[in-house]
Amino acid sequence: MDQRTISPRSPSARPGTDLSCAEARDTVRGALAELDAPARWCEDVLTVATELVSNARRHAGGVTAFRVTADCGAVVVEVSDASARPPVAEPWAPRTPGGFGWRLVNDLADSTDVHVHRHGKTVSAVLTPGPAART
């Protein structure tokens, strides 16, 4: 099992300023590189990681920890932030920008979990390469 973890590099940095969506995607690509995984599924994993990091940066003050655990059966993406407020699925509003990230994460992931703790929360998404990803 390959585990990759990124946390803020400098204690003086503001939470979230060290980890960009592009860095999260690079980390996920590295974790997926040694798996012979379907390309469509890998794109779903990259999308979920991007949305979770983007939501933490936009709504929760930034990312405090980012972890990807990958093996041939599943990928777990975990994003922590300093806010205890759980993500909310906004009502569908096609003419309003944004508001679809958490809904998208839940559509693409096999399961999601929000764990609130004394330092904020950790949002986890589990993705497995099901039959739809193999097409």
C-alpha cells in the first residue's frame, strides 16, 4: 500500500496556503502511478481530491493535512481543515456559480465521511474502480 501525506511545511504559514489543488493532484497522480488503474477512475480520484482541497481552501480556512492512501482495491483521499463545520450539499442552482463540489464528491466516491475533532474536521472519500470505471 502506498501512502502519501502532505501537511503545511512551515509553522508560520497560514493554514491552506501551502497546499494548492495542483499539488494535491500531483500527490494523487504519484499515489496512482504504480497502480494499473483505469484512466476514467483515476480522473474521478483527481476530481475528488481537487474538490475537497478547493472546498477546504474556500470555506474552511485552508488545508491542515492531506493524505492519499492507494492500493489496487481502493483510494482514500483525506483532507483536514481547521473548521468544525461539515460540508453542505447546496440546493441545485444551475445559474449560480459554485455550490456543486460536495455533491460531486458524493456522486463520484463510493463513500464519504466527515470526522469532526478538536482541531477541526477531516473529510474522507473512498473510491474503488467499479464496473463503470472499467469502460
